[in-house]
Amino acid sequence: MCFGIRRRKLIRLREKFFEQNGGALLKQKIKSQGSNVTMTLFSTEQLRKATDNYSQEKIIGKGAYGVVYKAVLSNKSVVAIKRSKLVDATQAEQFINEVMILTQVIHRHVVKLLGCCLEEEVPVLVYEFISNNTLFYHIHHRPGGLSWLSWGNRLRVATEAASALAYLHSETKYFNSSQLTEKSDVYSFGVVLAELMTGKKPIGVDRTNKEKNLATYFVTSVKENRLFEIVEPRLLREGTLEQLQAVGNLVKRCLSFIGDDRPTMREVAMELEGLRKFTTHPWVQQHTCNNETKSLVLEVEQSDLYDVPLSYSTNEWESSSSITHMMIEENNPR
């Protein structure tokens, strides 16, 4: 008797969350677009079973905005499930619109959104699973204090991430749905580039006040012609000074406090691609081994790799976290 009452209450609660999170609207949109949408509405039971009831052992990443679990669905496919921490029920319609758009985004460097579950208080998002660890890990995991991430691979990762962001910015229907601005993404990407060049985290609590904020410290160093003092030593051996200076100046422009002074992501991607082609020219000396290049498929921290800039639970600074954790947390100028 008590079990039956409890079960009915649970069902009603899930139905309430489903409606509150825009479930009816999402169903309507899926139906109206027919076969053009490959979007799955997961039940709470499906995802709890896939994660062993959200077991701690299934966690592959944590961030300021949520937790990501590795899960195996009933059809044996491996996925990443993200449970966000924040919710704004007043923006349910915009959230649904963005989910619909993002399920249609197809790009080799953009993690695919497979579906969602709206039966919990905060919507749960389901993504394709990306293995081989994260960019954050490869930058900051240093056995013996040394990073093995080569200049060539850093430039490759930066170029591919920039091209993915440029692609999203070119998708008008996607970009118009977001509260974020193109130039806020550029700033966030600039912080990631600074991280790649220096090997330092965006915010260092153990660093001096002058060096604590990487973005500010990087820009100041470039302006004072001290770039080569702050880049990782191995980059000075592997890249030409012209290349490093060019990327340093690009970072400075991306980190401009005034948004209109920053380049577009398309311009950033084109500039990085040009520098990358220069490094692969046959007469440019190479310092990376073939095995390293073949084995490294860098992705962005598992917790925020699966962040999509959904207005339902994000702010401007969170968009940067989709780039490296893609986990930079501070107040970001617009």
C-alpha cells in the first residue's frame, strides 16, 4: 500500500519536472521535424540504470556547473551523461530550442548531443563518449614536472578547436539562440591559448598576485616584450620565435578587454591554420615523434567537455569551459 502511494507520488513528480523543463514543447518540435531530428528522450530509469544509480565510480569529471558520468545504455553503447547543478526554469523554452539545434550540429570536433532526460529537477544531457583523456590533463599532468605535449600538437589542437567554434558561430540558428556573444567565446579561447603556451592554469592560487590571473599576466608580458620568458621552455626549442610571437600576439588580441577589438573565431582559426601549415612544411625542422602524433587525439576536461552553451544553466564564462575542461572560472569581460 505504502509502496504504491510512494510510486504514484514519484510518477507525478517526474511528470511535473517533465512539463516544467519544457517536455511537451520538445515532443512537439521533434514531431514537427520528423526524420530530420535524431534526438532521444531518455527516462530517469534508463539513465539511473546506465550509471548504476549515478555511482561515484562512474564519475569521469566534475566542474563548477555539473558532474559527468560514463554510462552504458541497454543497447551497449557508451555515452557520457551530464547532470548540471544549476537550473533556471524561466528559460525552459530557450533551453529546448538550443537542445533541438545542437542535436543537429555535425562537426568532427564538436561532441554530439544525443538526447536528454527531463524527468528530473535539472535536465540531464546525454552525449557521445569521448575517450583518451582531456586537453586539461595533457597540459597539466606532468610526470617528473615536465610536459610531453609538443608544440606541433598544441598548435593542432588549438586550430581544430578554433575551427569548431568558428563553425558554431557560422550557424546562425544556433548562435542567435544563445545569450552568449561571439566575442566572449573569443576571449575564452584566448585564455585556452595562453594555457597551451605557458602550461599554467588560468587561475593560480599559489602564484604571485601579478601572475595569479593568467590572462592579465600574459597580455602584460606580451606588451612588455617578455613573451619568451613565460612560454614553456620546450616550445622555445620546437617552435620558431616568429611562430611563438605570432601566437602570442593573437592571444593578446583575443584577450582584449573591449570585445569589438577581438578577432572573430573564423579569423583566429585561419591564422592558426596558416601557422600550422608553416610548421608542417618539409623544410621546417620537426621535433615530434610519429608515435606521439598518431596516439594523441586530444579532447577537451571531461566535466566541461560536455558543456554546450545552453542558457538554461550557463553564463558567459562557462562557455570557455567547453573548450578545456573547454574550465576557466573567473569574471570574463565582454
